[in-house]
Amino acid sequence: MNSPPSVEDYAAHIAATLNQFAAQGTRLSIPAGLPDRYQVVWAELRFAFDNAAAITSLLHHHGAEFAGPAFALLRPMNEALKRGTWIAFCASDDEIHKFVTEDVLPKRNLAADIEKIPPFDQFPMFSQQYVNAWDKFHSFTHAGSQIVGAYTMGEGIGPAFPENDIRAMLDHVEAIACMAIQVMVMIAGDFDRDRANEVLTELDRIKPANTRLAGV
């Protein structure tokens, strides 16, 4: 059995996937002069994708040594995707105005709002993530016990994240980057359905890194 790739090599494979996603994302656009909703959504989704790319770059160029900062970016990446999706499909004009002018979002479960509408009602990713991982994401971002534990489990003080956990994080990053582009497709499709369908078809052809490495 072949040994798993190093963190750096696996991140390079993830980066190759993200480059393919980005090539499709650049084909999407929204018309000028639209209400704030569209500009805010596009910014949030682009930020989610950029965080995915930043995590991948840290691990590609620095390996496990920079795993701490990479884990710390998981929450903002996921938060941007959730906010962008909620603003796109759930937020009222008043809620968007308050967010833009006061940086305030409603104090309710945004994931539950999203998962009332198709297609998100078929795969409750946002709520499952909140149950399974959100506390860890919060701890990573705010230098909590998850970071301290990983930095003190080795012989000295420094990052000692298991490589399997890092590779699993990279798989998650790849999936979030894809979803950010898919939500962009949903929005852009309101203005150019043919182009959106073309991009969606190309996205479906892109194999995840672990599938490519398995030769499937």
C-alpha cells in the first residue's frame, strides 16, 4: 500500500482543484447596478473561496509547521459561506441594510433559515457543521484550547497536529471552495442561465484530489 502524500504534496493537489474551480468562477458575473444584496453576497462568497485558497497555500508552502494558522481560518471561511448563502436567499432588504450599515446580523439560527429552502433542505450541511465542529472552529480562531492542545502535545512548544487531521481539513476546504462557486452559479443563473449551466457542468467534471490520487 502506498503511503499517504505529505501535507505539502496533498495541499498541492488541493490547490490544483481550487485552480480549476477558480477558472470556472471567473466565468460568472452579475450585472452592474444591482441592489446591495448581490454585491454583499458576491463579496462573502469570494472571501470564503479566498480563505480556502489561503489555507491551501499555507500548507502547500509551509506544511504542518503552519497548520495552526490554517486551522484558525476554518471559521471565517465557513462563516463567509454561511453568511453569503443566507443573504442571497433568506435575508430581507432591511436585514441587509442593517448588516451593511451597522455590521449586525439577526440573532437567530441562520443555518435553519437556509435549510428551509431548496436545495439546502436536502443536505443540512450548515446545521450539521454547527453541531459537529463549530466549537472547535471557534477555539482554533480565538486561540483556545484546541490550538493550545495541538501546540503542547509534542516534545516542545509548537504545532503538532496529526497529519491525517490536516489532510481531512484540506478535503473540507476543497468542498467549501466548490460550494462557494456553486452558490455563485445559483445567483448568476438568474441573469445568464446558459452560462451558469455550462459552469455547473464543468464543476461536475472536476474530481476531488483524493479521488484523483486513488485513480478513480
